[in-house]
Amino acid sequence: MRLDRVLTVARIDLRRLLKSRDYWIPMSLLAGLFFVVVPFVMLSVVTSASGTANELVGQIGGVLDALPGPVQENIQGATPQARAAYAFAVYLLAPVAIIVPLTISSAVAAQTLVGERERGTGEFFAHSPLTEREMYLGKLISSLVPGFFATAIGFGAYSLIVNLRVGPEFGGWFFPTAGWWLLIVWVVPPFIAIALSVILWVSSRVTSTAAAQQAASLVSLPVIVASYAVSSGLLFDPTLAALLIGSVAWIIAVIGLISGSNALQRERLLSVGID
């Protein structure tokens, strides 16, 4: 296997993606909405609450006070308002870090192989000197890069918002926490890889982008549910939960990627021999 060939496949796909405004404009708006707009509005309401909103924040703080002891120890803040803001910033919005990049990468993976056939380039791609594993890895990289890029930019913007809106309650900048660093570096990548391994596997077998996108939606749903489970685990023990969940996810991701690379066949790119 030659790395330069793999990177060439990925580079061609990414260049094509940059020219596709109907993809990156909606995806950019999606990332901006969930990483910037929603957190800013929610945290602004919590930290600047008055009147009825202040009563609601107080009720949220009361709920947090009723949680088990180990959970309460992880939620910082001297007042109900501060504790509610910390819970929103550090725990309740954690699934966004998985959902947004997963959605962005899934949209690419769903059409990356089927798109070769629909664009009429499948025959050229299939008859190229590339090995099937090089094809697969190139397509995988081109699907991963947009999601990781969105994670890096979105995480930076989200961290800035949290520190500006919630930081004054805690004497300065405090975010990202250790749990969030592990979430971004250790947990998010394998979750995306798991979903993409399945989506690419399906994409190599279907004959239309619509079918691949439907499969991508079905694959994304359980991963989204799992992301909420991750945030719940972080609530009890951020570091340990992230390490354990990430380790299991990496094992599943490696198995899925190996299986997916073995599933790609040249005949399917030519739309022949499809069962």
C-alpha cells in the first residue's frame, strides 16, 4: 500500500468538496448553530437570568442539589445560578461535540463511493492502479477531515463562549476541563470512525446516493444515542468515563474499519456483480 496514492484520493475528494457549496454552506451553518448560537443563547439566559428566568434557574439548581453525591461533587459553583451554568456548559452540551462532526462526516461518506458511479468516474476509479485498500483509506480520510476540522473550529469557538459567559462565575477561564479534552481527543474520533466504517460499507453496496444517505441516517441514530450516554457517564466521573468509553470505541472502530476495507470491491464501482 502506498501512502501517496491514498492521500491523492483524499485530496481529490476534498478539493471537489470545497467546490460544492451545496454541501459546505449548510454544514457550516449547522456547525455554527450548535457550536455557537445555541450555547451562546442558553448560557446567556442562565448567567443573566432575571425574573421568571431566574426562578427557572433556581429550580434547575435545586434539581442539581438533589442528585447523588458523586455527581454533585463534579458540578461546581457557589450559587444555584453558577451550578446550573456549569452543568449546561460542561455536561449537558457535551453531545454536540459528537453529533455535529458525525453529521458532517456522514454526509460526505454517504456519497463518496456511490458518487463515483453517479458522476461517471467509477469506471476510471475502478481501473486505476489503486488497490482496493488504498481506495477505501483515501475515501475514509476525505470523510474524516471535514468532521475533525469542524470539531477543532467548533470546539475552539465553544470554549471561548463558555469562558466568556460562564468564566466570570468561577474567577476566570476554566474551560476546557480534563473531561472535555478527553472527549475531543479520545472519544470523538473513534465514534466518527465507527459510523463512517458502517456508512462506507453500505455505500460500497448500494447504487444511489439516496440509499446511502438513508443508511447514514440509520447509522447515525444509535451513535447519537450513545453520545448522550457518554455525557451521562461524564457527569459521574469525567476522566474515568471518557477513558473507558473511548477505549471500547477505539476497539470497535478498528474492527469496523478493517471489515469495511475488506468489503470494497472494484466490481461494485462498475455496478456489476452487485448482489
